[in-house]
Amino acid sequence: MRETLLDVKGMNCPLPVLRANRARRGMAAGERLRVLATDRAAVADFQSYCRETGHALLAWSEEAGVFSFVIRRRPEPAAADA
């Protein structure tokens, strides 16, 4: 499975989530996006983002002030029967 890396270290809220949302648009369902951020607010931001959009926050961690988030893009909703 393909994983895309997005480095947004040094950016402050709301830029990490906005950049992740932009990167996610070019991804296929089920692909993973790993985001590296230094803004402490990104923890709550990515939790909320995933809860509201239906993407899966598979994992997050912090090491030496750098937060790593792994997000799996949700499947596209099935088209309604016409």
C-alpha cells in the first residue's frame, strides 16, 4: 500500500490540516498519508479532522517535538441507485 509523506514542520494551526487535506485529494481510497508536524495543536486538529471527514487516524506519536500522524483515506461513498 502506498504511503505519502507530508512534512509540515514549522507550520502552525490550521496549516498542517489544510495541507494534509490538499494532499489527500490526490490520493486513492485506502492510501496512507503520513504527516510530520511540530505544532502541538495538530494532535487535536487531526483527531477532529479524521472524525469529521471519515478518514482513519491509524496512529500518531511524538518524538523530540515532532508529531507523526498516519491517516488512511476513506473509501468513496457508493453512488446512490438512480
